[in-house]
Amino acid sequence: MIKKYIMVKFVDVGVNKLSWTATCKEISFDWLYKQIKSKGALMSSEISFYNEHGSGIIYAGLRAVGRFEIVTETITN
């Protein structure tokens, strides 16, 4: 069975400028949102994401509050 995993690097998120990496099967708004909330990086409920060509910006309201990058996409058996 072939499984695809995506590694995402979060950089300088929130007022504390938190950075971490996480792995997922598919990037979605819900997955990104859960990552931000589970780390306690942002308290805002108005979080949005802009993604283009493997990197993106994290917004809280109208302010850019961090970024994320797709580091690798791996396929395993």
C-alpha cells in the first residue's frame, strides 16, 4: 500500500514567534487550523491561510502573523 505524507514547516507564528514541523496526509484549512490551535500559537478565532506554490502566509484578521512552507512530500510503502 502506498501512503503519501507531506511535511509542513511553520515559521514565526504568533506573538511568541513559534516554529515547528508537522506531517499530514493532505493539507486542508481544518488541518492547518488545528495545528495552530494545538500549539497555542494564536488565540484569534479569525485565522485564515494564503497558500501559493508550496509556501503560505497565516493571517489573524487582516494581520500576517506567521508563515508555513511545504518542506517535503514523501511516498512510502
